[in-house]
Amino acid sequence: MKYLKYFLLVTIVLITSSYTPRTSRISEGIYPGDLMPELKIDNESGTKLDLEHLKGVKVLVSFWAAYDAESHMKNVLLWNALQKEKHSLVMVSVSFDKSKAVFEKTLSMDGINDRYQFLDTKGSDSKIYQKYQLEKGFQNYLIDENGVIMAINLTPKDLSRILEKKTS
């Protein structure tokens, strides 16, 4: 009887300690450590973006608009830094300008390749704008190969520092 109590106690401890989930899922969100929410959009030349198709590659997503000087400047500086440094990274930009002409002229003046440049003419009424809570300000996101947000609101210096740290 004495050993039966110990046996039951050990059994209960083993059962409860072994009942931990083997896999934990990262929750979707808009902060570092979260899984980047779904992002699907078409650009004006017919190219479709689905971040799911970029799994396995680091991605920098930049939300901006020509009318917002700070976000526009960050977008250009990040683009130029990536062209100069040749990091193995895809930069995807989403502009919320309501005018296609303004968007195209801005890209042309900035010297930005339009392959991964997307326009959402719905502006603040856009589902993307609302999902990423951009009414609080335009942001950029560095996403790892698994779709997890590594950092937000990066400057070119921050980006270089993070990417160099990951490669060394």
C-alpha cells in the first residue's frame, strides 16, 4: 500500500509533465516575433504578390506613400542601400497613393525598379492598410525565411547591421 501511493504519485507527475505541446505555433501579428499576416496584392503591370511565395527568402516589406515624406524617404533610402550592399533579400514596397500617375512618376524619379512595387489606390480604405494598422504611421518589416517578423521600422544602417550579424 505504501508503494502504491508513490507509484500513483510518480505516474501522475510523468503524465502531466509529458503533456506539453511538441510544436508551438507562432501567432500572426504585426510585431517582431510574430508571423507576418497574409499579404496579397497585384501591381499595375499584372505581377501578383503573395508573401507565401517568397518563403525561404528574407523579405523587406515597405509600406509608404508619396504624400508622406518620411515613408517615401525611408523607402528610397532602403532601396538604395540594398542596391549598394547586394544583400540576399527581396524588397517589396506597397504604396497607398490614390493616383497611379503619381506612383509611377515617383518610382521613375526615385530610380526604383517596379518589379516588386505595388500600388493600392484605396489608400486608408484598403484592407492591407487596416490589417497592418497603418493609420498609426507607415512602417517597414524585415521578415525571415519562415515569414516571421525580425524587425520593424528599419533604417538602412539598422538593416545592414541585422543582416551582417545574421551572416557572421
